[in-house]
Amino acid sequence: MAPLYRRRVTTDLLHFSTRAFRIIIAAACFAGALAGAQAQGQSAEHRILRIVNDEPVSSYDVQSRMRLIMATARNPASEQALQRLRAQVIETLIDERLQLQEAESLGIEVTDQEIQDAIGRIEEQNGMPSGQLVQALTARSVDANTLVAQIRSTLAWRKAVGQRLRTNVSVSEADIDSYLNALQQKGGTEYLLGEIFIAASQPEDLPEAQQTAERLLQQLRRGTPFTELARQFSQSPTAGSGGDTGWIRPDQLERSLAEGVERLQPGQVTPPIKVSDGYYILALRDIRKYGAEGQQETLWDLRRLFLPYGSNANQRRQRAILIRAAQARQTFNTCEAVEEYATAAGDPQNGTMGEVQLSELPSGLRPIVAQLEVGEASQVLRLQDGAMILMLCGKRTRSLDLPEREEIRQNLMLREADVVARRYLRELRQNAIIQSPEDRT
């Protein structure tokens, strides 16, 4: 099984997009969808659903996690969809219980400071003052302990896998030389991927894993961010970073996965792809090519107009902003025209985004930019908080150096780590006693 893993280990551990965080803060909007379960009272809310090696998973645990998950959905889910989601949430919580139990048995601890640091990174990435995240969640009746518990299990599992890696995985200088020689002599393509992996512990579990993957694909099509679904549901070690695998060559993927990725444009996702022990959904974030002279990198020179709706804007106000943007677009014959209009409208960037790689753009914008011709403006894009127009002002390819040896070492080792971690979790599942309360009577 060809492994997938992420390149950045620490800096984007629990990255929340600004949009995702704003929606999480508005999670109370989904309270109605869960009200039926809540109305049954405190005893029903804390009813035990599963017992994992004598440790319970309660209805409250599941409902709290569902609030965080459903808060990222663009459209409210039906009651039927919520019930299907609930089953997968239970499986995710079982995995987290097993991971924490294993970490405890190894004497691994996650300190309060480490959790605070992780929360601080979320706040920093979203431009929030220190301490505001937990306050905001609590103010909206979202149990902040749910986020803390997820962070704790992610950090603990990373440490447990790290201990096993130190005795099972190594990358030699010869391995790095071989990788560099392949790039220099043959050239080739690397993909920057996101992954969601749904495991099947036994062959008979494959149909259920496929159904789960199909449901997650439906959520992606409804607008739920890929990174959030990966973080909540993926059973790969990359889940903690939103499914980020880092750069990977197609010959390092299982053939069915490579063939699926090769059909994609940046910003697109595959349908569920079957492998021996589960199903993958892969998102193509970017492509880069190497030759003897190094990496071939494409840069896109962009201008933009962004018109915000303003706080608490009603539909009439939003419609007025969209009409204004559409009228402005008719005057955008040059990039200078975009800059002038954006400056007059108060855009702090004065309409200039500069040269960027597709991977630096939000996933939803990548296919739109990729299809633009130089001098062409996009249609008006309706965003969560405003209207935007993008114009492509230039496009060029440049050669960069081959990747650094340390980057290659990390990529190779962490890809091997994926295999180790998945086997590790499968062992924990097979050796665990997982029961429903009625099984013990």
C-alpha cells in the first residue's frame, strides 16, 4: 500500500479557515436540527452509546462533536443525513478513545500548555485576540471541551505514532540521493494533495466504508470544506492537518489513486477510490513539475475587487452589493481599471494580489483562476461575506532549485509513517473490547 502523508508537521496542525471559524461561531443555527435529542433531558443526553475498553462514549459526546461538524456545512442537513453522520461520529470517537488509551499506556502526556499553544495557533491564523476562541464557542452554546478533547487526542496520537516510528522507520542518505536522481534524470510531476481515508478493518467492512465515503463526498458537494471533513472523519494520520499530504509523486501512490488524481484539475476531488483496506477521497490542491534544471513553477498575477456585505447584512443589502459588483465588472477592460476601482472602494490591497501559486488560493478559487485567460475577469463570485471579481493580468513559469534534502527526508519518512499509523490503529481496534451497553447485560 503506497502511503500518503503531510509535509508540514506542526505549523498547520489544527488550521481552521477564516470562513470555517466564522461558521463554527454561528453553530447555534444548527441547534434546531439537534433539538429533538436535547429535548429528552439530561439523562438521555448523557446516555452511554458505546463502551471502549470500559471507557464510555455518550450521547452528549456525539451531539457536541456533531455541532462542530455541522457548523461547517454550507446548508443545513436533513434529519436523515444527521442520523448517517451520527454513526460515523461514533466511530471517530471510538478511534480517539483508543488513541488516548494507548498514549496513556505508553506514559505519554499532553500538557495544558500544548493544548493552549494549539488553540493559540487557531486564534493567530484567524486574526483573533488570545483567549477569544473558547469564549466565542461558549457564548454560542458550543461546548469548547469538544474542541479541546479533539486537540488532545490528535497530539497524543502523534506522540504515540512517533515512538513507534523511531524503532520502525528510517530514511537513509541513499534514499534521498535516489529521490533527487530520479527528479534530475527523469523529471516528473508532483501533486499536492488532500486526503480523506475511511478504513475497513475487515474485508466485510468495505461496503460500509464505501457508503461513508459516498456520504462525505455528498457533503463536499454541498459546500462543506474538505479540510474540516478530513479533520473530523479521516482515519489517516493527516487528519490533524485537514488531510494535507504534502508533495507526492504519482509513482508513490497505489495505481488506482494515481489514476484518479491524474484526471483532476487543481481544486477538484476524486470520487471514493477503493484500496485494500478502505476508501480514499483525494483533493488535488496543486501540481508542480521537475526537470533537470529543477522545479517548474507557474505564477499567476492577479487583481481583485472585493466588496463586503457588511455586518448583519440582509438579503436586500447583499443583492445590492452583487449588482454593484456586476456593474463594475463591465468597466474592467484592464488591470489598472480593477486597481483604480478597488482603491476607490477602500480595498486595503488596492486590488493587487500580486503573483501567487494556485496552491496559495482557497480551494474554491483555484479552478476559476486556472480557466482564466490573461486579461480576462471572472464572473462575480458570491462569497460568505461579500462579492469578489478576479482578473488574470499575467502568467509565467520559472525554474526553482530542487527540493532540500531535509524536506525530502521528512516527506519520505512521513509517508512511511502513514502505513505505520494505520496498521497501529487497526491493531488497537482488533485488540479492543468495544461494546454497546446492552451487550454487557
